[in-house]
Amino acid sequence: MNIQDVKMNSTIEWDGKLWFVVEYQKVSRPRLAALFRTKLKNIETGQVLEKNFLPSETVGEVYIESKEMQFSYVDGDLVYFMDTETYDLVPFDKKNVEDKMKYIKDDTICTIKYANGKLISIDPPLFVEQVLTECEPAVAGDTSRTAYKPAKTETGLVVKVPLFVNQGEKIRIDTRTGEYLDRVK
């Protein structure tokens, strides 16, 4: 695929690796051919790289496959998700999904994305509800510092919550930012 056909937020193959296009801009230069300035993020390592391409350069086209899968269980270094269509259990290496597991409880439906047969990401729902297992009690009149306190959820996620939220309550969390949204009644 020609570099001119690339779009922002797409996935490409370049230099034998899969890259996510974070930024993409056409730069016109007087008396010279235009440049395509990109910021690429390596899907496997997370490395961010700025690269300029000439209009004649090509990159590999990558097809993204998304599947809905349900979290089943953890067994040692493997995390198992069940394909909701075929009911097959699919194992994933725990170190590749560790950061997302703080948002995932039993039976949570996640979107699993593959590119060329390789796992790109496991995306939990945008908002999850979790119960607070550890939370300091609020002290009356304690507003000298920020009005938030740390709390730990049932999956081990530490999130800052307002002073009025107590242990045992269920809260809603935004999985994109990891921030507290509100209490669930």
C-alpha cells in the first residue's frame, strides 16, 4: 500500500514490524516532493518513533480482526478467554495482558484484536463496575489537601475516589483513563 493511502489510527507493517499510526501529516516543501510525517507506535514493544516517508514509499497493509471473547480464568502464566461464537478457550500470555486484567472480572466480555494472526490488544468494556475492598475512612473537615483518597478494588486496581466513597461500595471506572466516574447504587 502506498504511504499516501495511510490514515491516522490505522495499523501498518513497516520494517518487518507492526506499527500503529498515532500521527499522520502531509508536508509540502517548496521545489521538492511532499513528505509524509508520521508518528508510529510499535505494537509489540510500545516504542514510539517519528518517521518521514517520501510519496513513492510503500508500507504493508494490515487487516485487523476483532472478536468478542469472555474472560474465563487464569492458570499460571496463561490467561484464558472463551470465544463467544465457537466456545473455544484461547490462551494468552499473562505478561501481554497484565495491564488490562485490573479491569476484568469473571465473565467480562472483551474485544480481542488480531493483526496478521498476532494479538494486538485486549480491550475491556469502556466502563466497568467494581467493589471497593480497601478504602480509608474520610475525616470530617479534611479538605486541606485534594478531596480524593486512594482506594483498592476487588481486582487490585488502585483508583482515587472522592472522600465520601466508602469501603464496600460499588463504583464505575473509565477503563481508558483508569479514573473514578461515580458510585453505583
